[in-house]
Amino acid sequence: MHCPFCRSTDTKVLDSRVGDDGGSIRRRRSCPQCGKRFSTVEQMQLMVLKRSGATEPFNRDKAINGARKACKGRPVTEDQLACLGQTVEDTLRSDGWAEAPANEVGLAILGPLRELDEVAYLRFASVYRAFESADDFEAEIAMLRAERIQVGEESLERSPRNQPQPTG
């Protein structure tokens, strides 16, 4: 780290603190050459490994724009898309990716998009998973229905009506 005052490369860290968001570190530094103090903020940069082998910084707006295209004409708000983008980034960071493969970004979008709007999910999945026929759509719809039925059965089992009632 160069001193911003004298450009010396020999600076000393006096104090380090994790930022409120957990994704940055604030460091208080001093320069032994000129004696001045200054602060730096280091942020973890999430990178995406493209299929071509190139890497680029993760861009939440790119993830949101992909989901926005799938949501065109659907009752999805910009706030919901912003939340989806944050969820995607949080998922990638919590999974420990410093350099996430592009397909992991797509997978991280699919889950929240399915919860947000099933039609948008099918649109996104059809492009992301390269559906080639109506059979691919039917298989994905069958999987969605099976999950919905399973969730419905689980909530029925937990329903107060289905719990043993005290007698007496």
C-alpha cells in the first residue's frame, strides 16, 4: 500500500476492523517515512469465471437484467428484482466462491426466481438449460408440480387440524 502523502511503499497497519456488511475491512495505517496516518477500505471482489476462461467481476445488475428479461410482462416489481439480485450475490458469497463459474451464477438465479414467479422461472430455465423441445418444458413443469404437491402435503401434515386433539 502506497502512502497517499509521500508515495512510500512501506506503510504500517495500526488497526483493522471488519465492515458492517462483513464484506470489507477498514484498516488504519501510518507511514513511517512521513509520519502521517490514513485509512484504507478493502473489499472482497467476487469474480465470475466465464465459459471462455476469462474472468470478470460479478455484476449484480447483469444478474438482475437476465431475470428482468424472463419477468417481462409478469407481475414482478423492480424492488423484487433488486432483492433477487442481492439474494444471488449473498448465495454466491455464502457458498464461499471467490471466483464463481458462470453456471453457478445461473443456478443461484434459478432458485429465487422460481419462488418469485414460476412463469419467469420457466422462461429463464428454458434459455439457461437450453431446452430443445416441448418435452423439456413438460418435464420441468412436472417437477414444479411434484414439488408443489409435496410442499402441500407437508403443510397439511403440520396443520392444526391434523394434530391429535387432547381428550378429556
